[in-house]
Amino acid sequence: MANNVKVKINSSGAREILNSAGVQSDLLHRANGIKRSAESMGNGTFEADVQAGKSRAHAMVKTTDIVSIRSNAKNNTLLKAMGSGK
């Protein structure tokens, strides 16, 4: 007695949700956790940023100066911080 249910996703609605202020706020919170973790591992400073995209928002943590670039290149600071960023 299984009922067949078909679900059709509204693409424009999904894009609105994935680019919404709430999703961007959550992404920024997560990116800031990774940023804090990376800064505690090395000498450099990092920057967290969120941007709305074509289909969804994107968060990034990036190096800001030569010290953080070198720290990341030598120790994979950002990669390691992603595993421990909360």
C-alpha cells in the first residue's frame, strides 16, 4: 500500500533559500570559526567572507598578508583549520 509521491523542486525558490540572509549568516559563522582556528595555529591573520552566488551563497577564509600566506603554504594552516573549525 505504498503511495507514489513525486516531488518537484522549485528551482528559483531553492536559489532564494540558498542565497538567503539566514544561510549567509550561518556560513559566515562557520567561516569565522575556521578563521579563529587558523589564527590560533600560525602567525598570520586571515579574513572570513561570504558572497551570494548564482545558485547559492559561498563562504571563504583567505590569507591577508605575506605572513599568513607563508604560514598557510608551509603548514597547510587553512586545511588543518577546516578540520577543527567550529
